[in-house]
Amino acid sequence: MQSRVRALREAQGWSQGELAERLAVSRQTVNAIETGKYDPSLPLAFRLARLFGEPIEAIFLPGEAAQS
């Protein structure tokens, strides 16, 4: 699954570590989400959506959708 997490994080000026702290996960988890190696749990996806003020569907894109 593709995601816009990296673009959203960079737009805030946050490092992966800073985002990880805000989400109470490891930096490795943030990296894995950004690189598409890990699909977050539903509760984590909701935390990301609330943090960025975006609907889940605007952050996580199915299949080969372009990453922005």
C-alpha cells in the first residue's frame, strides 16, 4: 500500500523520530510505513489521520496510486 506519510511529515518539518514520538511508535515503524514495507494497524492509521488532519483515505492509497 502506498502512503503520503513521508510527504505529510516533511511538510510539517518533522524527522521520522519526531513523528514516531508523536505516534508512540518506533522510528523504524515510521520508516517501514513510509517505504511501504508495513501497513499500519487501524488504530495507528486513525492516529496518523488525526495528527495530519486528513481522512485515512487521503493518506493511504491502494495499489499503484502515485505518491505525493
